[in-house]
Amino acid sequence: MRLAILSDIHGNIHALTAVKRFLTEQAISQVIVLGDLVGYGASPGPVIDFIRREGWTCGLGSSDARVAFDVRAQPDRRGVSETVLSWTRENLAPDQLEYLRRLPAGGRVNTPVGRLRYFHGSPHDPEQRLDLMAQDRVLEALAERLGARVVVAGGTHIPFIRHVGDTVYLDPGSVGLSLNHEPGADVAILELQGLRPKISLHKIPYDYHSAAFDIMAWSLPPVIADVIKTGRMG
């Protein structure tokens, strides 16, 4: 059983199509998307249509929720993110917004190595980020509550793997707005067989100059174009 885990696509259709080409060569059983289809990038509608067309399993991200349910940011959170999310609300079609509203907070998959649980931020709230650097006992208690051998969460935009006891914790990074100081799209591949899952992290090259150009063409904040081209914030 081979799963592909994607997260934080953020309206970057150039990155997403490159990932699809990569996955066609990987003999993948299932693709799971941890959400944040929209936000930051200039192609939120095409990204939603792409995910729907492919039929990939998808959960609700924090940016998705803020757009779909018109959740306005608190005053201390206003800035680049809210500027783009407001623009996104105005540019999505009603059926695309409805698709976001129907996304579940997360899900589970029974695998040969045990149960896999996935969500964007935390098990019940896409806005609340899971602390993968927490003490072992905290993560062990979480794994017991979830009944999971594999726990997958996104939101940091930085790939990360941690083994705690019999459980592996994974953040696949970001497809559309990676922040690990290297441009490209992050993808995690899980081979689920035997006693322990095998995880490989991949950086997929794509035409990030075109993605950055789209940001500028739509008069979105230019800092987003800089992040796409460099893989770093600031």
C-alpha cells in the first residue's frame, strides 16, 4: 500500500500539475490532501476543480475554512493572508465554495501497519496547529486517543518526520508554498507494509517563475511571489 500525502496547495496550479506528473510514476494506491487548497496563490478555482476531477481524498484546511465560511481574520491577523483570502472569496464560483464547505475536518485509513489518521491542523480544528515538537508523553497520549500508528498533519509548510514509540508523525510540507528554503513542491510517499511505515520526502521542481508571475498579474502581494521563488519567508 503506497499513499501520497499532499498539503497546503494554496492556489498554486503550476505546482499541483507538476506533482500529478510525478505521482503517475509512483504506483500510488491513494492520494490524501490535508487541505489549504486556497490562499496565497492566484489559481484557487483551478486547484479546486483539479482536486475534484482527480477524485483525491481531501480534508478541510484553515484557509479553506476561512474562505468557505467567510471567517474574517482578527485584527491582529490582518495582512497578506487576509488580503488574498478576501480576493479568493470574490473569485471562486458558488460550486467551488460549496465544495470547500463540504470537506471533512480529517479522516482515517486502515493500513497494513495500523490506522492512519490525517487532518490539517489538529484532529478537530484546522486552525489549531499540532505541535510535532511536543514532549514524547504528549504525543504518545495523542496517538492512544486517536488509536493511530501514523498521524499526519499539515500547516507548517516544512516537511517533518518524527517517531515516538510505535507511532510516526508526519508533516508533508507544502505543495504550493514550501518554506524549507528550497523552491519546489513538497510530497510525502508512505509505503505501508511490514512492521513500520517507510516514508520518503520529495521536492518536485515546477515552473515557479510562472506561479510568481500569476501573483503579480493579479496584483496580489508581491511577497508571495518572493516566497514561491525562494522557499523562504523574508
